[in-house]
Amino acid sequence: MIPSLEQLAERFSRLVVTNAVPSRSPLPVTTGSAPPVAVATPAAAAAGQTAAPTAPPCPVQTVDYPLKGYHLDVSISPRQVVLAAEILDQNGFALDTITGVDWIAQNEMEVVYDYFHPLSVLRVVIRTRIRRDNPEIPTISPVFPGANWHERETHDFFGIRFSGHPDLTPLLLPEDADYHPLRKDFTA
Amino acid sequence: METPVDTSQIVQFAALDDLLALSRANSLWPLTFGLACCAIEMMAAGGPRFDISRFGAEVFRPSPRQADVMIVAGTINKKMAPAVKTLYDQMLEPKWVIAMGNCAISGGPFVFPGQYAVVEGVDKLFPVDVYIPGCPPRPEALIEGILALEQKLTGKRRWPVVKPPQ
Amino acid sequence: MTLHLYDRPGVYLVLAAFLLAAGIYGLIRRRTLIGMLISGELIFSAAALNFMALNRFMTPDPTVGQIFVLFIMGLAAAEIAITLSIIIAVYRNYRSIHSKELSELNG
Amino acid sequence: MSFLTAEPVRLLLALVCIMAFVGLNAAYLVLAERKGAGRFQRRPGPNEAGYGGWLQPVADVAKLLSKQLIVPPGTDTILFRLAPLMVISPAMMCLAVIPFSQTLVARNINVGLLMVFSFGSINVMAIMLSGWASRNKYAIISAARVVSQNVAYEIPMLLVVITLLMVTGTMDLNEIVRQQAGWFWHWNLFKVWVNPLMPVTFVIFFICMLAETNRAPFDMAEAESELVAGVFTEYAGMGFGVFFMAEYANIVLGCSLGTVLFLGGWQSPFGLWPGVVWFLLKLYALIFTVIWVRWTFPRTQFYNLLNLSWKILIPISLFTLLLSSAMIKLF
Amino acid sequence: MIPGSDYLVTGIFGLIVATTVGGALLAVLSTRIIRSVTGLAMCCVGLAGLYYFLNSPFLALMEILIYVGAVCVTIIFGVMLSEPDEPEPQEKRSREALWGGVALLVSAAIFWGVARLGLQGRWPAPAAPVGDGSVQAIGISLLTTYSLPFELISLVLLVAILGALTIAHGGRGKE
Amino acid sequence: MIAPTDIPSRTNPQETFVLNLGPQHPAAHGVLRIKMTMDGEYVTRAEPIPGYIHRMHEKMGENRTWTQFLPNTGRIDYLSALHYNHAFVGAVERAARIEVPPRAEYIRVITSELNRISSHLVWWSAYLLDLGGFTPLLYAFADREKILDLLEAITGSRLTYCYFRFGGLCNDIDDAFIQGTRAFVAQMRPRLKMYRDLVTDNIILRKRLEGIGPISAELCRKYGATGPVLRGAGIAYDVRKVEPYSVYSQLDFHIPVFPEGDSMARYRVRMAEMEQSLRIIEQALDKLPAGPVMGKVPRVLRLPAGDYCYAVEAARGRHMVRVVSDNKDIPYRVKLRTPSFSNLSLYEEASKGMMLPDALALLGSLDLVIPDIDR
Amino acid sequence: MKASILDVPRGFWSLLVGMRITLTQFFKPVITVPYPHKTLPIPARYRGPIELTADPATGKALCIACKLCERACPSDCILVAGVKLKGEKKKSVTEFKLDFTKCSLCGACVEVCPCDAIRFSKNYNLASTSKEDYIFDLVARLQAEKKQP
């Protein structure tokens, strides 16, 4: 079964609406050729260098593929990553990768989930932000067993704890490693 | 009166030593041990184009007990270092080490201030006999390394020296 | 004459006696089934050697002893096959081949 | 006691000769194998030690001899040392009964064929012991494989040999050769009027011989990519060298047996050269085939190997056995 | 006849006897089961040598083929499957010693008795040979005089193989 | 042989024993360690432990400029260095909106496909080595040398090429390369047939691979496995077709798919891919336009803030580079999504209950490059 | 059943085909280039450790010690120092150290150089028993080369 981009965007915007962050009202899906910068707000775009750190105001946006390399960009709250994974699983997506980004200036960690569809050209990015001093997020490894390693790796590099993960021992770092090298404040 | 006999014996031992050194130099069995990029060039050196077997060095032994020379071909990181050390210890005397490629010599391009993973040179773990620089070195360089090891063992070079073209 | 030890029946008979004794000693001392099996084999060998020695030095027909030894070998092979399969079956079920621990087989 | 005292000294001398033959053969067969492998792969192989690489085996042996001697910790010391001896000596004993020419045979006994097989069976046990004594997981797995393999291939091998025994009616190897006098269609290999499946029998014999000597594609003893170095993992220096030698001694033995049983031994098709030349010619042709096979095929999977024996070779060899007994009875 | 070959032959004979005795001792005294099997194999090789001295090369080879090649290998296989090394003595040391003493006593007594019988027995002088003891003769006797035992042995072997298969298979089923 | 020679602890026979395969083991293709829990010859659990060649690529991405990171990409998966060059260069070009001249794109495709063939040849030879066949290795390396000669003549190195630049290539190809490549294509076809006769049709190999290590399409999806692993499970997923990059959309080729999902299917996929690569090279050579090989690139590269992805079909599967920029001349974050990582992660599940040689045949059929996993 | 029986001769035939192929290869000439006796041609673009180029007229290094290469190098393996000599417009190089053991041969230095003062050498067969041999003083090398052309 191959879902259409519109259906997916619709499904995710509903997810965002039902579980939206309280401060934010449900937002329409922005479509079409978004500006080259990731954020839709003109102010942020003008600001340039500080653009990326702020969370995109529009949680679900379709993106022009040639510009960014993916089709759908969804920002959700950390609680919803499992739900999002389930939706994508039902739609036949496969997990591409999971990674973190350490936004030290905002004192936040971003966790990015990339998905691709094995049967069609559809790339979905799910992103969420967690607090940097207590980075914890539910695991999606029950939905995608392949997430197990990706989450372990993210834990290695960023110290993000995936609650419910079966085994968070270092994967790529030595077994006794207690450092998280990709944090921006890491020193060897 | 007895001295001449003694000298002759010494001379004979020296000849025997030379013979042994020559034998060892012509029968360097490497350990099957590839780490990264350089390992592919090591395989290529065993390939038909370069054919390391001409020097009797194609008998790649997977067990360190039977290997004479360890060709460290690639980066050693801190997780791997104890294992490499164990392998070196499991090899029997006399044994030699060839550090192939920049990573094995000094950590290569993966060294930067504040790095956390790479061992900066295999000679930090155990003595190295021959260094072959390059990223990765060409198979000829590996053959040259084998010849350099032979030169180190026997004290002379039996092969012509190849000058690189300008 | 003393040199030709190999021409004297006594040597073989004493050797056979030794093998028998060793086998019996092992049979008593061993606590594993396979150990006992090995001792049993020694006893078989003692018998075979006796047969051969007597065949060589006493009987008119030199084939008889050899045939009996062949039979012994056949029996030994059969015995080994069956015993080992029993041992392995026992081992599978009881996870032990120590003869003491098999007492539950008694009742 | 004439059979005992007649020629013990000659026998000893012959044994020494055989040892030299085996040693020389092993050393230079290794070189031949390495150079042959090189040719199959379009490279020259060892050629820098001595003229054309002729001193390569000398260098290897000298190096192996001068390696440090250790018995790895945790091994069963006695068995660990005993095993290489047990591997090499039976092969040498067996070569004593192989007729290299009509007269060139260390000891011609009338049950020579039986001798080869009985001593050949010690080999299995030795490899098993070496694996066990090493106390290394790879070695133990490999040893278990070798035993099941050898046991499995002993059966079709013996069946084939029994088929041949029916044809020849004797276990005297020299007598078997003598029966194959004449042109090459008198060789047992081509005696299709005795048993139309004779070439098939030879192929089965050859396959079993490969398996019994643990040669590729049946080299379970030293399955490098799976089990590091198999049973030899813990062996070093000359201990390992002896295993190497034993492998080649066994190949020489197996190929000699093949030559004697199927290819007419020292019988010459034309009568140009003395018998021993013909024998060696046939022997090395077979050995070349062994090397050729090794450098052509990948290794078989272990249970495929057992399947091959139990499902294909044993039924076929049983069938040939029945066929030849029927043919002998009928004609 | 080369002078001194007598000594050589006797030496070989001594070696064979030593192998037999040493093998037997190793087989019963060693605590490691794998060494026991090696001892058994050694003992069998020695026995084969003895058979050779007893004028029967055929049986010597059969001994090696069957005992070393089949029996010992099978036992080692069994050992590998079940790994039975002698357990640590669980009983009290005194009882252990007692058992050892008893075993030694019994076996020594048997050895002494049987060996004495063997040495002292007045064996009648060998009669004139009837057959020649060769492989052919054995084959002929097997198929004529001893055909019934031969068939029986074959039957026993067949039953043993089938039984072994059944038992081993049944054991697996219960896992 | 790293594993200390400890005695298998089967004192409690119900227990299985642990076999430490690697980090130095002939079948580990480098320094992968697999902790195998074995029951006799059967694998009850095979837990891969990567990380023995972790080389901090992602950390290095954060402390050097965009240009300076380029040589690193060729060393992640050194067997398909050009694909990895391509992915990173593509991501930066996408972010900075750099136009690449068409000639450069065609040359990128030609060299990438040559690189794919050489990568598959190394896989083929190493796999055959795993399976105990040594001679194919030598034949494959002889053929591979021809590719290396071609690539070395234009890039200057044999293995870790650093040939692509942001906006194009560091130097143009010459006629010798074009003729050499055509000659190579002509030579390679009969060689591939020879490989088929010598190895693929060989009964021993077929018996070893057919039905061994089945991986279903669903398993691939759950683990994100791509490349020949996914195509060997019957899914025609190829980034070159699905998310066409460079000029692949203008070339006519098809994606070999084998539905069986066993090791033989993965094997056949790669063998068929080599033929397709030859086709692509021929077409690209025919269509090769004239013109410059370098586009307009600003002197100091600053990417607009945001994150950008670029995926390519590397020899082992989908390789995606995700760069996050904060409008500086050094990357804020470089994420390398490597195919071997995902492909290996399904190994534990796929290898359950297999015999050791089969498990190793499966491992080899995944075509792993260990630094590609560890990065 | 029939298929599996047919499999036997077919499989056997495939083995024979394989053996035929290796035998044909056996009789073909070797393709080895015996390295120390004969060498392969090294392509013009081969990337060996970098070296300084000299002005063909004066024989002096072209380098102006602008340190662009030092900054461009990803692995910090270049160290350049120069002085401004009297009477010359540009600086001239006094020290150019290359730590080749860290180099990844990426070519960044060669590309960034404004006056083509660096080029790749063709030293493809380096091997030595000391790793200090690979910390090249390129200025000294250039001078040594000049002395014995």
C-alpha cells in the first residue's frame, strides 16, 4: 500500500492537533515550494544564522524534494514519537535512521527520525525536541526493531536515554564508555 | 691453541644465523588481519597483478600462532587496541610488525585535537619494524615494506632499488 | 634362546592376564560409563589375546583362534555401538553419565 | 619365524627411504601447490627464493624449525604433542606396502590393501585428539566435523574398494598391479566389461580420497574462513609443519593407492621407461588433479558433504558392488 | 640372516609389549577420559603388534581397523557429545582409598592367579597344522564350518546398529 | 583467535557455549565481532558487536570546514568511495544551490558505476573466500585492477578517491579514459559470463547458498535494510530509480530483483547489477556532453541554515547524508546514514538457529564494510 | 525425486565446466608485473606526498609562504614559514614541513595554492624502518634535488 503525500500530511496534522503542545493552536499544513531555509517564518529567515535553532512554527509541512531531500517534515512532541512510528509502520514505511542534534544554545536536544518508503518516493522526517539536561524519550524499537541499534548509537553519541529500550550499552564506543562525544560541550 | 677452533665455530654460527635470517626473510607468513582501507590494498598486493607470493609471503595465516608478521593495515581505535595487543602477544617469537598506512603509523587523517577514539600509531602498543606511509599505500609499497623487513633481517637488499619517476 | 621371547606362550598369557586384571581394576574404579566401557574393552582384548596365543602354540588348525578373535571383534563393535547409544540417550535424559547418579533407574 | 627375521634391517632402511620420500614430497608438493595455485590464478607464485623459488621450502622449513616452541596454556600437553606424531606416522607406514615398481616396495604383504585402510583410520583419531587437546573452541568444532566426515566417507570408500577386490580377487597390491598389465584399457579404471560402472567407481574413490585427506572442497579440518585454522589453530612452528607434512603425505598415499588400484600402477602402456617412472607419472598426474580441484571449487557446506556421502555416494557404490558381483557371477 | 637382527626383533617385540602395557595402564589410571581412550588405542596398536608376532597379520590389521579406527573413534565421539571427565571424588577420602585398595587387591589377585596358571600350565605340544591360517583359509572356514556363528554375528551387528539408532533417536525425542 | 582459549563450559550441559567470532576472524571482513551463542554447531544467538573501527567521522564533520570533510567521505566505505563523495557533495550542493555542469554529472555517473563494479568484485571475491574458494578472488582482483587503473589515471588514487568537488569534479577525463572504459566494458562482459560458469552455476556454491539465510521483505523494512539485501528480497528499491539523483533519470537501466530472499538471491542481485552498471557506463559514455566540469562555487562556502538530506545508491544500499547547517563555514552536524549499519542490524534476527557455516554465508551475503558500520 | 536424481549429473557437469575454466587459465600467461624488477607506469595525476616546485629559471621554490595550504589542510600536516627577503616583492619560503603520516592525499593544498608551488610527487613505494623518515622537510629536499638533477 502506497500512501499519498497529502493523506500522510493530513494524518499527521490530525495527530498534531489532537496532541498539540497547548500553547500552539492547530495549524494548517503548509505546502508547495517552501523557502530554501527550513523555517517558514519570515523573521527567522531574515535572521539567518539563528534560524534553525528555533522550532519550526508549522509542525507539519510538505517540502519541495529537490530543495531539502525529503517530502514531509513533521515536528511533534516527544510523547508522540511512538504513535508517529506506528502510523508510518502501518503505511509501509521503513526506518532510515535516527539521530540527534545538540542545540546547546537552546539547551535542547533534537531527535530526528528519518523514514523512507521502500515502494515509492516518499521521505518523511519526524523531529522532536527534548530538554538537554534530562534527555529522555520513549523508544520506538517495539515498532521498528531496526531502531534498536540507531537508538543505541544516538545514546552513545548524545546521551539521550530511550526509555523502554532493551539494552542501551554502548554500541560503537567501548563497552565502558561513559562519555557522549557528539555533544557540543564534549572534550576528550 | 684452542682459539682457532673457537673462531671457526663462531664463524659457522654466524653463517648459520645468516642462513636462518635469510630463511625467515623469505618465509614471512602474515596474519590475516585487515582493519580498514589498507586491507584492501593488502589483498590487492596478494592479487595477480602484484603477487606478494613471489616473496613467499602469501601464506596468510588466520591463527596468530602460525603467523610471523603482523601487517597492521588500518586504523586502530581504542576499543580495538586491547585485541590487537592480545593478537601480538599470541604470536610466537620471532615476530615482526609492519605498520601499513598512515593510520597505523600515527592515526593518520583521523587525528585531531580532542579526538577520543583513535590510537595514534600502532607503535604506542608494541614495537613496529617497518612503516609504510600512504593513504592507502600502493601494493608496491607493501612489497617494498616486505623487502625493507628482509633488509632489516639479513642486512642486505637482494633486489634492485626502484626510483620513483619524477 | 632368552632372546626369543616372542616364541614363548607364557609371555602372551601373562600379558593377557595383565590386561584382564587392568580391565577389572578399571571396571571397579571408574565412575563414568564410558570409563567402564573402556575397561570392558580391555577385558575383551585379554580374551582375544589368549585365544590367539593358544591358537598359535597349541591348536592344530590355525584358523580357529583367528575366527574366534574376529567374532570377539564383531561383538565388541556391536557392544560399543549399543552402549554408546545408551550412554548418549541416558546423557540426554539425565544430563549425566556418572554411574552413581543413575540410581533412579532402579526404581 | 622367517617372515620376521629375514629382512628387518632392509625394512628399516626402506622406512628411512620412505620418510625421506615423504618429507621431500611434502616440502616440494607445498611448493608445487603454491606455484600451481599461482598458475591457475595467472601469477608466478614463489619464485624469489633461490632460482625459480626452489629454495622456498627450505626457507619455510628452516623458519618453522626456528620458531619459538610453546605449548599454549590450557592444553592437554601430552596429547597435544602426541597428535602430530600420530598423524604423520600411519601415512608413512602405509607407504611401505605401496609398490612403486615391480621390485621397489618396502614390504610386500599379501594384505597390503587392508594395511593401508587400517593405518589410514588412525589418522582420524589423531586429528580428533589434536583438536581436543588444543582446548580451543574452533579446534573442537573442527575435530567433530572431521570425524563425522571421515566416518561418512570411509563407508563408500570401503564399498568401492570391495568392488575392486571382487574384480581382482586379492589384497596384494603388487598382484593387483600385475593383473593390469598391457595397454591402458587393461587398467581397472577401464575394465568396463567386468563392471560397466568402473569409471564411476574411480570418481567415487577420488571424491572419497579428497574427503579422507581433508582436501578442498572438503577441507573441514582447516576451514579457514569459518574456524580460523580448525584443529591446527593452536599449533605453531614445526608442530604445525608436521600437520602440513601429514596432509601431503596422505595425499601422496591416497594418490598412490588410486594409481595402484585403478591406473595400473607401474604398468606402462608403451613400455618405454621403467615402471617406477610410469608410476610416478601417474601419481603426480593424480596429485595435480587434486591441486587443480582445490583451486577451482569453494568449500562444501558441512551437511551437504554428509548428504553427498549418505545420499549419493553410498547408494551408488552399493549399486556398483551389487552390479559387479552379479557380473562376476554371470560371466 | 643378518647378525644382530635377533636383537632388533626382540627390541621391537619389547616395544610392542611396552606399548600394550603402557596403553592399558593409561586407559585405566588416567582421570581424563580422553587420555583413557588414547590409552586404549595405544593398547590396541600394541595388541596388533602381538598378533603380528602370533603369525596373523590379517588379524593385526583388523584389530587396528576395528579398534582404533572404529571403536576408539566412536568412543571419542561419545565423549565429545557428553564430555564426561571423572568427577571430583565426592565421597570421603578414606572410602575412596578403601575402594582403591579393594580394586587393586582384586585385580592383583586375578593377575597373580591367571598368570600363574598361564606360566605353570603344562601345555600339550602343538599338533601338526591343519590349515595354513591365511586370509583365504579364514574365509573358507567362515563360510563353511563357522557359517552359523558368522551369520549370528552379522545378525547381532545388524540388531546393534538398529538398536543404537532407535535408542539414540528416542533420546533425542524426549528433549 | 582473539578469544582466549577458554574451555567450553559445558559443565552444565544444558548450557550453550559462547563463541567470540572476531574482532580478528577471517569471516569478519575486518574487525567485526560477533558474539555467537552456540549449541553445538547451531547458532542460538548471534549478537554483532560493532565499534572496533569507529573513526569519529561525524565528530570530525563538526570541526572542519565543508571542504575539509570531503576526504573523510571516501574512507567511510572505502570500497565505494565515489558514492560517498557523491552523497556529501550532493547534500552540500543541494543546500548551497550549486549548479553542477552536465558533463560533470555524467562523469560522476560513469566513475560511480565503475566504482560500483569494483566494489561488487571485491565483495564477490571476499565472499568466495568466505566460502572457501580462493581462485575467484584472484580473477576478480585482476579485473578490478583494470578499473583501478582507469580511476587512478583520472583521480590520482586507487582506493580512497577524493574526486568530486562541490560544483563538479577536480579534473576532467581524457580520451584515454573514455577509450579505456569502453575497452573495459567490452572485456568485462565475457568475464562476467566466465564468473557465472565458474562459480554461480557451480553445484557446490548453489547447494551452499540456495535457501540459506532467508530474509523477507518485511524484515528488511522493519530494519531498514536496503541495497542488494532488499532487492534480493523482491523489492525493487533503488535510490537511483526512486529518488533519481544526478543524471540517472536520463539513463536506461533496470533494477535486478530476485524474490527468493536467500543468500543466492542477494548473490545474483549483485552479479546482475554489475551487468547493469556496464550498461549505464556505455550509455553515459555515449551521451557524454562537452563543457566544463566545474560550476560556479563561492570561495568560502557557507550553507544556509537548515537541514538537508541527500541519498545515493551506494554499492551496499541506501547511503544518506544529512547535514545540519547553522550558516557557518563548518557543519553543525553531519549525519551519515550508512547501509551496512542497517543491513547488519537484522543479522541477529535472521541468523537464529542456523548452522555456523550458514550463518557465515549469510553474514558474507550482506556485504559488510565494517568502517561503514562504525563510521 | 526425478529432479533430484537429475541434479547429480547436472551438478557433476557444472564441476567439470569449472575445472575446464581454471585449466584454460592455467595455460595462459601470467599477468604479474614483478615489482622490483619491473614497474608499472605511474599515471601523471598520481598523488604521492606533495613536493615543492621550483621556478625553472632561478631554481628557487615558487612558494610564497602564504600559508593557505596550511589552513586548507584537513589534517594539519603542513607547517610553512617564510621570510620577506630584501629586494623581493613576495615572501620566500624558509621552512615547509610535511608530516606525511597524517596526510590523506586529498589535494586541498594543491588546489588552494595560488602560485602552483606545490605538486604531487610520485613517491609511490615508500617504506622505512623509522617513522621520522616521513616528516619531510620539503625545502631541503628541493635543494638536494637541485644539486643532483
